[in-house]
Amino acid sequence: MIELIVNKSNDTKIIAAVENGKLVEIYEENEQSQKAGNIYIGIVKDIVPGMQAAFVDIGTEKNSFIHVKDVVPQVDEKIEKRIDKKIKDVVKSGEKILIQIQKDSNEKKGARTSTHIKLTGKYVILMPNTNIVTISQKIENDKERERLLEIVKKVLPENTGAIVRTAALKKNGEEIEKDLNQLVEKWKKIKAKFDKAPNKPQLLFKSPSFLEKLILDLPENKIEKIEVNEQKEYEEIRKMLNDVNEKISLELSENIFEKYELEKQIEKTKQRKIWLNCGGFITIDQTEALVAIDVNSGKFTGKSTLEETVYKVNYEATIEIAKQLRLRDIGGIIIIDYIDMQKQENKEKIEKLLKESLKQDRAKTQVEGFTKLNLMELTRKHICSHNS
């Protein structure tokens, strides 16, 4: 079972997910920390044909950036071909557009935005202005996939798509339909606001907080309780739980970090080197282009053949790597340099183990397998940069 810890201090909020006393996810939130998922009225400012992009004023310090592929209508490329268009043919300077932040701004760049809106519910992600309907890859049973598609397609309005989330697995049609209808109503309100509003940048919809996303994303009945250290925050969370109809135990507690020894665990998430139980270790190094993870045998010498020793270190490293990716919310391209294994079957076992271990992760991950240089390649989407 998972307990959520919310520690408010001045304008900063630490949100931690703890499973059996172990920290599994942690986020820091403040008023400026997250705009991804927010929906704005944007005014097109500068069109840059050479980049096939435009800069859009959404009322923030830096103008946001939008690429032509995030403006042209979404299509299912397995069924129809996407039409290539030039940016100057799809947006005009001074035009009012409805956009959502995909990736937050940083010191160098404004936010990355898209006209492809996504509204996230417990079981479904609603995608207005497209006919794409897909199902989470984590739902593997063909019969279940067909059942869920049938439920969703029956309720979806015309020219509206959806992604069926993993949480919908084995849920009855009534629950899924209710979730979907709530999202449709939310979308109608956002669209009505946009249509009536003047040509002026403004925020129309605020993305759910990290805590609300955690509650929406974690499997049902897995959250045992939420502990919070401040009265005002307690009242806000209680209201939010009522709004999303979640019956989770809520407690007001002081010194919750000391109670769970969270400060020690948080400190460990900042370390480059992580020791494994067998005596080996992994190192995690972040560059601008990718994250490199190196597996080392360290103090472990093993009691059998070299191949078996190497496999044991790689096995433990794989489980730890999956935990660390989730814990540190590592995103982008990830390269794992395992200790070389001679047997192909051992490589296949490690790849299978990595895929299985990553199923605990709420983020979208894609394991590409071993490259010709014997490096494991995978990608992972940041949890806090967009809805998962």
C-alpha cells in the first residue's frame, strides 16, 4: 500500500509517495513550478518559416513556441497520411488560438505548446478535434482492449478522440462513461470560454496539481492514506478528494519527514552512485542529450562462473534502475551500459526484466533493446512535464 506525504513549507510543497516505508516518487511544487497541462488563449506573435514554427504570447514572461506539427490536425497515421503544411498557411500573426503547454519554460526557452488538447481523467484522456481512439499499451489482453474500445466509442462525441488509460482495466462501463462525460463537460466549458473571450492572452484551465495527478494515476485502492503537515493544506486536500470522489484517509500530522526518515531517503536521490545488495553499484550521469547509467561489479566477485556473476549484478542493477528512473523522474533518452554478457539468453532475460520492472512506472517508457555496441537504449517521459 502507498501513503502520500504532503509537507508544506512557506511557498513550497514536497509531495512524496511512500510504499512500505520506502520512497518511490517525490516532487517539489510551488506556484511557479509547473504550467505543463495548462490551457491558454494565445496570440500569435512571430512566424518563423525557417523553423516551421511560431512564437505565441500566452501572458507569461517568455513567449511560447509552437511547431507546425502541433497545429495541423492529428490523424491516425496507420489509417491516413498526415498532410504536410507550412506554418504560414496554418496560423497568422495576431490570430487568437487555443493552446496547451506540453513542456514548461526554462531559463533559455519559453514553453513548448500545442493546439492538440488533452484532458486527463481517471480512466480516459480526452482529445478534442481528432478521431484517434487508442488504448494504453499496458493493457495487453485483446478481448479487454476490444471491450474498452466499444465502451468509449459509444460515448465519444463526434470529432473527439481518446486514450483509454491503464486504470480502466476491468472497470465497468458505467464508471468509464461517467469519467468520460465529466471530461466532455469540462472541454465544453473551456471551449465556450475561449469563444467568448477577447483577443487577449489568458489562462483558461489550470492543470491538476502533482498530488491530484498522483491520486488519478496510482491504481485504485492502492493509496492507504494521505498525511499533511498544515491545516490549510489539509482543508484543500479534503475538498479535492470530495471533488474527485476519492475515499482516502486523510491525517494532519506534524514532523512527517522525521516519522518516515524522508530526509535521508531524499538525500540519496541526489547521489550519483547507488550501491546494490550484492556489492555492485550503478552510476547515473545526466547530460543535455541523454542520461547515461553505468553498471559496475564493484565488490562483488560471486561464487560461480564469471557469466553467472555478471548476470547477477546486471539483474539487481535492472531492478534498481527501474526504481531510480521513477524516483528521480528521469526523462528523455536513457542509455544503460550493462556489464557484458556472453550468452544471448541472459541478454534477453535482462531486457524482459527491465520491461517488467518498468510496468510499476506511471510514466510512458519504451525499451528499444540492446544496440550493436551492447548498450541498452530506452526512452521515458517525465511525469511532471505532461499528463501520463
